Amino acid sequence: MEAPEKGSRLEVVWSHCFPGEGVPAYWLWTQILRRLSATRPDAFRDATEPFGALLAPLMPERSAARTEGPKGASDWFQARFLAHDAVCEVLLALAGQHPLVLFLEDLQWADTASLDLLRLLSTRCQGHPLSIVLTTRKFEAESDATLRRMVSDVLRGPRTETLQLCGLSLQAVGALVEAHAGSGVDPKVVEVLHRRSGGNPYLVMQLLSLVGDARKLRRPDAVDALLAHIPTGVREALRQRFAGLPEPVLRVLRLCAVIGAEVDTDLLHRTATRDEPVIAGLESAIRAGLLGRTRTTRGDCTSLTPWSRRRSSTSSPVRTATACTPGSPTR
């Protein structure tokens, strides 16, 4: 984004992809356009007026009022490109009046047409007061070829940045707990929250809900409540998260959940059955960010079998969820 002039109003618009059935094409962009039509009705009407029915695929409510098709665009692919171009022109025109920031969430669930439009817009917004923030799950972004190509194309821009999210530090978790419960929280409580959540803010807040009264966090025995149960919301959220993982990855994660926070891969191989593709599942889990590599004290990993000299460390949320999913090994 070009730096907006001092005193100019910055508008932030959020849109979320949805994984359910029946979601129409362009749903990601339909939300953006509807929001802008509500917040800037006059400017939106002026910006969209030249494009007539081109915007109908993204705003079905416009199709009844305008039935003419795109002139000279009998070819379906050309018609779709013209629709994408129209959306780009509308967004750039509105951004020219007030700078825009678009937050596009959970792109792993976006349809192909929405991704194509995003790819085009990313090539058009240089020099305009328009920024786009994308979020996607790492595993899906790498396993979906269409999404992977789109992300790669978008990141080619000279002013793009990638932010890999990681867990909060112990100090940051302490600050989050203090903001929730006030000062005086027992340090052991903060340590347990950090260890059990892996620094995930959502999991921290869900675990805090187990305690109930925030004043109880000032007592060391609050640790017992944090260790006794898994919040229902956490259990279901992580089950849904793992539902999309391939079975070889799930089998590896289940074994890791039982073995512990640090898993010697030799032990993992011995624990697995002969027909389990341990290495393939392990590599996929590492690419997904569910496992991390750490070197041991047995020397450099220079042999032809580096796995024997590495350990894969599992985050606490992964251990919690995989240990309670159907088909998990007995703890």
C-alpha cells in the first residue's frame, strides 16, 4: 500500500471463506462488495455504475435489475476476466477516495474463481492505497496445488511480506492472563497454561474458562483444574482441524502424542507397525507445522539417515487432541 495522506480515513474490511456445502462462487468477494456498498453507498454506486451486469456473478442481487450481458464477451473465460477486472476497478476507485485494507481469512477454503480474482488484484494494486492481508493454514496451502500457485504468485510482488505465526512466549502468556484476571496470578498457573497451550492465545483463554472465577487463578491449586480436563471447544476445534489431515499424518501424530513432547524417531519407527509410512507421515507433519525438528547431542546430521539423529517435537495442543481422537493408542 502507498502511505495514505496524514488525516485520511483508513477503512478495514474483513471477509471469511466458509468450508460448508452450498457456498457460491466468489463468496469471499461478495462479502467485501456488500460491506463496501453498506459503508459507502453513494461512492459504491458511482464506482460500479460503469460495469453494469459484469458484477452480477459476485452480487446476485444486481442480476434482476441488470440483465444485459458483457458486450463483446461471448466467450465464458473472457466474460469471467472482465468481471474480475470490474471488481479490481471498483476496489481501486474506492481505495482512491479512502485507503482500504482487505483482510481475507482462511483462503484454504476459497473457490478457484475467488483465487483467480485475488491473483489479478494483486498485480493491480501497486501504487494504490490498497493493502491485502491473507491468512491460510500452512498444511492446506502446501497440499492444494491451486492455492499454492496463487500464494506463490501473490508473494512475487516487491512489497509483500510473509508472517509465520508462532506461540506466545511465557511472558506474553503471563500478560494475557493478567489482562484477563488482573495481577497476582500464581506463576505456576502461568507456567502450566503456557506449557499446555503451546502459547496459542485461543487455547490459553479456553483453558482459563476451566477455572471459572478469575480470583481462583491466584491460588496454586488452580493448576489442578487446568490439568484435569480438556475444554469442549478445544477438543472439537482440534478434531475438526485434524479431520482434513491424511491418515498417515494422523497415525504419526497419535504415536507422538503417546510418546511425549520430544520424540526420538528411532523409537517412533519401533513403535509403528511395519505397514505404517512413518517417514512420509513425519515429513508431512513437519511441513504442516505440527512437528518441529531439533538436533540431539549425538552429532551432526550428516549421515544418509539423518532421521536417526533427529527428534520431532510435538506441540502440546497436538498431543492433547491426538490423544483423545478415535483410534488413538492407549495412553
